[in-house]
Amino acid sequence: MDLDEFRSHAHQMVDWMTDYLAGIEQYPVRAQTHPGEVAGKLSASAPAAGEPVQRIMADFARDVLPGVTHWQHPSFFAYFPANSSPPSVLAEMLTATIGAQCMMWQTSPAATEMETRVLDWLRQMIGLEEGFTGVIQDSASGAILAALLTAREKATGFEANEAGLTGGPELVAYCSDQTHTATEKGAKIAGYGRRNVRKIATDDTFAIIPAELEKAIQADIAAGRKPACAVASLGATGVGAIDDLAAMGEICRRYGVFFHVDAAWAGSALILPEYRWMLEGQETIDSLVFNPHKWLLTNFDCAAHFVRDPEALIRTFAIDASYYAGPEAGQVIDYRDWGVPLGRRFRALKLWFVIRSYGIEGLQAFLRRHIALAEELEAKIAAERDFELVAPRVLSLLNFRFRPAGSASEAETDALNERLLNTLNASGEAYFTPNRVRDRYAIRISIGQTRTKARHVDAAWDLIRRTARAL
């Protein structure tokens, strides 16, 4: 494809992209295909000769698009949002065109220096105190892994990287019974072992009980193990639990435990002054992550990871080779040493576009609109006699279940709600996810898609009520 052809196809592609976003509501939210259906439409081997873009696009529309779950659909209420925005998409187009590999300052000085500056914008926007330095990771899971590895090195005097985890005490990580599975997965990768992850009990608000955390730490010390890392949640995946950072942080300081905060979803709400209370106790934390790619209009992937001691992070990950050498060594940041991957995309560009396009006030209004929609839905659920909330609403996240009068056992109620959820998702009109709240089956609604308006939430609630009562 020469550049003239590229220009023509690129214009057509932008038209397709715009039409897709304008007409996205015509698609079922969740893909309605069966396992293997898309693969069955794809050729079993690559073509020997090149094919025209028009044919490729036609096959994309016919064979691929039906197998796509439309995360940008305004009736997407599943998981957490991965919302996008036109400025972010435009920046991604520039990033793809430039095609830079931004592993070090010299491989793209603008990418490195923009990342440093834009992450400091974010630090200020969420009210994180000076002294924290930011880096973009691929995901909150990647940042949690980085925290666990840094904690491992600090707990072993930076010997684990050199000698491995041999001969020393077992390292232990702590989190709540609501914490995202990324902590357990990261502990497996980092060598702690699954059996050395302590899931601490939570209270009526689903926040970790600090006294239980301290009791677990003391028990591990008494057994000859080494408490290394604790992970707090601001907006845990299931019910949006908000842990008490001040209480947890005081305990971590007392016992020399590295303290990381996973604010993957709810961290975006810290740009709202009325929710800055979630950061009380921040002076005790060692690192924090939140994902602008969840709820801040920035295309996946973009996780903002803030660390108090960047030297510890660098010492954990740094690796040297002659082909990395440059005359600017010691004067610049080389982000290749700030996480697991060597290769890095120019991810700061889309964040820069988004913040400049919407401004802080525009982003604040965007989040407040979603929270208000969730408040309205919460009131509607509470007003229905045969529905019940099974956890307090947190920001724009709700958990509820259908419980008609005279319903029998908990097991039968669980089965009824599972049928309800499967029927709702199979309709293609909206998309929700299941949850277990204190071992009760629940339907989980997360409001946060870019184009979601009151009419979409109202339509979803009408669909839920109609479907439930038809069962």
C-alpha cells in the first residue's frame, strides 16, 4: 500500500469509525456468537497474495464485528467501564502513525518527558501529596505486581533478585477478602506463593478490619515468616469497597510492611473534591495506582502508578546492557526500568489530549453525571418491594437482586437471579455482570460508559423489571 492509497483508506476508515460510534446502539451490547463461531469464518491459513483493503473491511464487517462485545455501547453496565473518547482515539491514531518504541529517553525524548509531566498533572488532580512520582503501566494488575516485587526486594535487602527466594523466611502479602484477584496472581508470579496471601476479613461496609490485619501480621511474625506487602482497595471490584488507608498505613509502618493502594476504578473520582476523603492517610502509603483507561475517557491501556521511592522501583527492575548506553545517562528517566516490560508505547499522548480537551472541570462534570445516575437508580431499586440492594452503593456501582414475595430458600433465590442475568445478557439490550456478596448471588451494575445517559439507565431498569417478572 503506497501513501496515496493509505490516505484514501484512512479517510474511509475515519468515516467508518465515526459512523460506528454514531450508530453503536444498533448493535447488541454483548456479542451474541457461540464459541468457535468467529474462528470458523476465518481462513485456516494465511493468503499467499495480498488482498485489497475493501475486501478485508467487508470481511471484518461480516465475520468479525458480530463477535465483538461493544464496550463503548451506552448500555454497557458490566465489569468496570473501559471508556474512550474522540480526543483519545485521535491521539491513538497519532501514536500508531509515529510508531515509536518509547523504552528510554533517547528512543523518544518527547514520550518520556510528556509522561513525567502529565503524570504530575494527574498527581495534582487527585490530591496526592508532593513526593510521589508517576509512571504509566499497562494495567493496575501490572502496578500491583510491581509493588509486590518492590516489596519483595525491600524485605530481602534487595537479595531476591540476585540469589532468588532461597534460605530466607517466607514472604507474606495481605489484602482483604474483597481485593481484586490481581493481588493473588501477582503474589504467585513474584514468588510469595498463593498460600502466603492473607485475605483479611471485612466489616459491614466491606472495608478491611484493621485489627484483623494486625493480628495476621503478628501471627506470621510469630511463625517466623516475613510480612512484606499489604494492598488496600479504593473501589474493590465486587462492591466498590473503600479501605481505611490511615488505619492500615499506621499498622504497615509499625511492622515495616510495604503499603500499596489499588484504586484502579475509584481513583478517577479523586479528581472530585467531595471524594478526596478516600485518600485520608495518604502519608502512610508507598505506592498507588488508578486507571484513566477505566473512567477517565482514555483508551485502554493507561494505568497511572505513583511511587514514593522511585529508586526502590528502579533498583527492582533495572537491567543494563551496552546497547542501552547513551551520553545522557544519569540526567534523564529511562522508563524501561520502572516496570516489567522493556518495550513501551507512547501512552502519555492520549492522556495529554484528553486532559487538555476536556479540562479538569469537564472531567469532573462527566464523573458527577454518572454518580448522579447511579443515585437515581439506587432510589428506584430501593422503592421496589421485590428487589433489594445487597451492598451500599459506591460512587456509580450498585449490586442488587430480585427477591419476589414468598420466595423460598437462598439457593432458589440465587438460581432465579442467575437465570435473570443470563436472560438479560442474552437479549443484547444491555450487559451486566454477576457477583457474590457475602455468598449471595447478585447482579452488578457499573455506570460509567462515555455516552451513557439517563434514558439508557432507565431503559436498563425497565428491561430488568420486565424480564424478572416474566420469569
